[in-house]
Amino acid sequence: MAMVFSMAAEIERDLIAKRTRQALAVKNAAGVKLGRPKGAGKSKLDAYKIEIEALH
């Protein structure tokens, strides 16, 4: 019984990985930028910059 469940889980894991790769390929072909955006914006700690540099 455990063998049957482990085989089913392995098949499901392979299917999930396949769908993920297909979705990423579609997004890549569409030119969608994936991942976290570059951080060029403001920081919550900008107000404390002088104090942080002094402690550093």
C-alpha cells in the first residue's frame, strides 16, 4: 500500500515539475521578466542612514 502511494506521489511531483517548466517557457517566450525586481527604490532605513553609518 505504501509503495502505491509513493509511486503516485512521485508521478504527481513529476507532473507538477513539467507544468512549471511549461509555464516558465511560455512566460519567457512572451517576454515577461521573472524573479524579484531590482531594488533601486527607497528603503525604510533611509531616514536612519547617518545613525547606521555611525554605528557601523
